[in-house]
Amino acid sequence: MDALEHSGHRTIAIDLPGHGTRTHERFSLPGAIEAIDRAVESCTEPPLLVGLSLGGYASLAYTREHETKIAGVVLAGCSTEIKGKPVSAYRRVADLVARTLRPGGGTWHVVTDMLESLDGYSPLDDLRRTDVPVWLVNGSRDPLRLDERRYLVARPGARLTVVPRAGHDVNAHAPVAFNRVLLNALHDLRPRDSLVVA
């Protein structure tokens, strides 16, 4: 945010349901889309929408429904279709962990809520139907980049950056490289506002 604001771009970081100041809430995709929309509506012009991981999937779902409200979208750490047997196994493990941690706390319920909310959701379908500029950013060590080539086929013209030696949290593992992608996207689009989905 400091790098973007230093470059003259107003930046809004939001918490999705189940995250940060909204940890007490249950995550749902409609709730995430609503949170993004409130932030986008506060912008003076269509912003660049940036989402990482679950925020990336939510940002893409938002883009598909409201693409006339944004200038473009950066999708980081979310280049995989969330489906199939590995996801079912992960859902069972996450549900077990969430039940084990209650009532002592923990936020594993976000993982189970996310898997339930994204069940049947296809980012590839949304990419095929999206007309705004798209940037994909993945760490080279991120396990959620399995379908990045399929993403590029689904959305011709999308730009892909794979950051060497970075993992899933590419923004934290390689902040300079991540900021460079954002600043280049903002330079291409030239909006004053950028929206960061945490």
C-alpha cells in the first residue's frame, strides 16, 4: 500500500468476511462480493481490483458480475480450479481441524466456508466471460498455480508473471516484484484509485 500511495494511487485494503476485523463473521462468496462492491463504489473512478488467494477468487467472481465498475483485475495465488478429489480430502481435513479447535478459537472455519462457497465455482468460466484487462501473479513455489496455462487460454491477452522463489503469499515473499506488477498495471490503466482485497 505504501508503494502504491507513494506513487499517487489511493489504495483501499478491505477485510473479507471471516478475515481481519471481520473474523467473527462466516465467509460466503456473496458476502465477499458485497464487501468488494462497497469499496469499489467508494472510488471516484473504476479502480484496479487486486485479490490474493481467496481474495483473488472473490475478485474474479466480482469482476464477472460487475466488470463495468472496474478498470482491470490482478489475480494472485488463485490459478487453480478448486475441485476434484484432492479438494474433497482437504475439505474433510479442514472440517476436522475446525471442529477440533472449537470453542478455543482458530480461524479454520474460513477454510471450510471457503471450500463450501467455491464448490461448483469455475474461475475458468468467469475468465472466458470477462472483458477487462487481467494480470495473473503467482509465486513459482505456489501449489495454487496448477492451471495457470489454462487461465491464459481461457483469457487471451491476460498477462502472467511467475515470481521466482516465491510461494503462495507472493506479495509477502517478493514485495518488490509484486509491487512492480501492480504499478505496471496501474501505469497501463492510469486510474487514480486501486483497490486491494486482503
